Amino acid sequence: GPTRKMPLSASAMDFFQLFVPDNVLKNMVVQTNMYAKKYQERFGSDDAWIDVTLTEMKAFLGYMISTSIHHCESVLSIWSSGFYSNKSIALIMTQSRFEKILKYFHIVAFRSSQTVHSLYKIQPFLDSLQNGFDSAFRPSQAQVLHEPLIDEDPVFIATCTERELRKRKKRKFSLWVRQCSSTGFICQIYVHLKEGSGADGLDALKNKPQLHSMVAKSLCQNAAGKNYIIFTGPSITSLNLFEEFEKQGIYCCGLLSTRKSDCTGLPPSMLNNSETPQSRGQYRIRMKGNMSLICWYNKGHFRFLTNAYSPVQQGVIIKRKSGEIPCPLAVEAFAAHLSYICKYDDKYSKYFISHKPNKTWQQVFWFAISIAINNAYILYKMSEAYHVTRYSRAQFGERLVKELLGLEDTSPSH
């Protein structure tokens, strides 16, 4: 849960600023102004440009965040006279001023000579965000590694041509997270760029198990020695990775797939389906030290690799139609944590900022901001302030937008 107690009067902005404080916003102001100056020195002066202020930067973020609540094709729809216009916030800043800030917006204006990382334009922000996540929240023992579902607006998708849809889906990066499966709080973000040479580029993509192993290690670098139980999908689950994690005091439970997983070192007899017909709930087990490979049957064969649960401990999967199906405890635990993440995706994926910039670093930035707001809401729901105001996720987002735009007092209404 949260590591600090927030006051009863804490606003949406107070929770958001646990992760994106004023010093981070002030840095965006400085870097944006520096980039605007550099751009104009190179391409000619821009008489319409005036240095951005902290108040304007907050309003700029507020406009962007508003697209996560009122999904629209473009953030510029706010100033239009169409269906997605928003007259209540459009008066704070003119459209032309917003477009100028959008043109020059930067987090790192200059590339240092030592920089080789492709995400150098956003890395300081991601590092700051990570520090905020680490200091504001203490996760439960059970955590999940996965790629979060990032929802596209269904109305807009329905009006897209197939060509537009293909273009939108071709992201140049994948976003992975380590997530507390008791609360849904995202503890760590890892961005994998699909372009470029080196260990994390296209060459690594050709070797999927190696790539996913690298992603898992990056996401768990702060988890060593804390006895966490990490749940993984088939793409990450492998004997070598789990054994490596065990040496670091990290325990695992993963679904295994003969098609997607790295099955090196696992007994072939357990990877082949038995020819004799099996009844639901039957399972076979092979053990090596603390590691168990479980093959469980339920309208098909499911394989699990774990060193976190004893294979002899019994559990049950409860189905609406068929009632209770017996299974090892590892299978029950995996199903429970996976279903929680599905609920999280259903609830929060629709609140991702719908602005779609061309630049990869900007796409990553808006995804990271969306995750920060979802985390802020989770902390708000766990605080005493929630019992005073009880905002839904949409109301919390609207409140945050108004506070960023300076439209209302930050103390909650009673």
C-alpha cells in the first residue's frame, strides 16, 4: 500500500504530483524554451513564439490529459465547433498558443556527446517517474510481468480505414510493466525499442525468448532479495530465467507454452500430451529441487513452471457452469492473479491519452503520463481522501484537468 499518509483534503493534483512534481514540470518549461531558441536559430525566428511559463505547461498537460476522459480523434477538437469540442476548458488557452507549445515541447532539448541511448529525450522523465513509484508505494508479494492493454477509442476505430488502422498499430516500441496484482499499481515500466542495433534492437527481436528474458530481468532489477512471487506469461516463462531469479531471492510462477516458451532443460515427456483420455482436474508433476513442472488438464493441457508453490498443495478453480475443478495451488494462484490484471485492463486501459504523436519519445511520454494518473487514482482510492469525495476514475481525471488548468480550487468539495 501507500508509504505516506495523505491529508483528507488531498486533491487529484496532490496525488498526481507524487509522480510528476513541480520540479519535473519546471524542467519541461526550461527544456521547451531552450529547444524553441535552438530551433529558431537554425530555421529562422518565430515572431509568434513567447517563452512558455509553468502555468502554461500545466494547462498544456491538462488539455492532453482531457483526451483520456473525452476520447477524440485529435486534441485540437477541443477548440472546434464539432461533437468533441469542450467550451468549458477551451478559453484557458488559444488553439494557436497550444499548437506552438506542442511544436516545441521537449523534456531534453540537447543531446549530450556521451548519449547513445535512443530514448535519451525521455529517459530523465522515466527515471524520475520510477523514483516516484518506488517512494510512494510498497507492492504486495505477488506481482505480474506483462504488456498492459492500451485501449483505442472504439468509436474512432470504427470510422478508421484499414490503412489508417495498420499505420496506428505499427508502434516502434513495446511497453512492459511489473504490476502489483493485489491493487493494480504499476511498480515499474520498461520500454523496448523495436528499432536500432545492439542487444535491445531488431537483432534481439529475432530471438524472442532471449528478448523477453532481458525484459524480465530489467523489470525485476529492483526486486532482488524481497521474496516477491512473479507471475509470467508463456513468452517469459523459462527454466533458466526462473533458476537465475531464485538465486536473487525472487520466486516465480509461469504459464508454459511449447510454442511460445523457451523449453530448454525441461523433460520432453511432460511437454507432449498424453494419448490416454484424461478427466478435468487431472495433473502430472515433475520436480527438480524447488522447481516443479505441472501439466494440468481442463478441456486441454495447461503447463505451469513454478518454484513458489508446493505442487502437492491443493487448490480449486471455480467455474460458473461446471463448479469446482481440482488443481494444484500454483494453478489456482496463477488464475486468480491473471484475472485481476484482466479486470485492471478492462477498467483502466480506456483512460490512456488518445493523442497520437509521430515521434516515438512523445508516444512513450504520453503512455507514461497515463500510467502515472492511473497509479495516482489507485493511491487516492486507498487514502482517507477517497472516503470524503469518492470520485470515479473519470471524475478523478476531470478534476485533475481542471486543477492543471487552474479552473478550480484544489481543495475537495464536500
